[in-house]
Amino acid sequence: AVREAAQSVALYRDELLPLAQSTLDVARTEYGSGRGDFLNVLTAEQHRLDTELGLARMQSQYFRELAELDRASGGGLLESRSALAPVPPIP
């Protein structure tokens, strides 16, 4: 479960969030040049915010799963980690 949560975090962080930001950048550029609709900018911004929320939820899930693994293993896994440490790369 920890590995799956870490993979989800990596997917959001490395692929989905940059894609949502890119879509927003394109929508802003099109609107700025007069070719795009402002509604497209708002929709892209909402999508980016939803993606950021999804990332935060996946990070929360990762830390919950890690804490459960720590508890089930008798402790010691989290002693060397800060609660605010970034999610490690997928093994």
C-alpha cells in the first residue's frame, strides 16, 4: 500500500500536475492573443487546482499508509524521517 501510494504521488507530481499547468499556460496564451475564450482559462485553472488537491490527498494517503506500516512493524520506520519530508522516489 505504501508503494502504491508513492506511485500515485509520483504520477500526480511528475505527470498530472505539469500537464495541468501546461494546459493552463496554453489557455492563458490563447486568451491573451485573442484566440481563446476566458472560460477556457477558468476551466484550466479549476483543473489545475483539482490536480493540486489530488496531489495533496495522495501525499496524505502515502503518509497514512507509511504510519500504518510503521505501526504494524513495531515502529522505527519513521524515526529517521521528518513528517514534512518529501515523498521518496519509487523503489
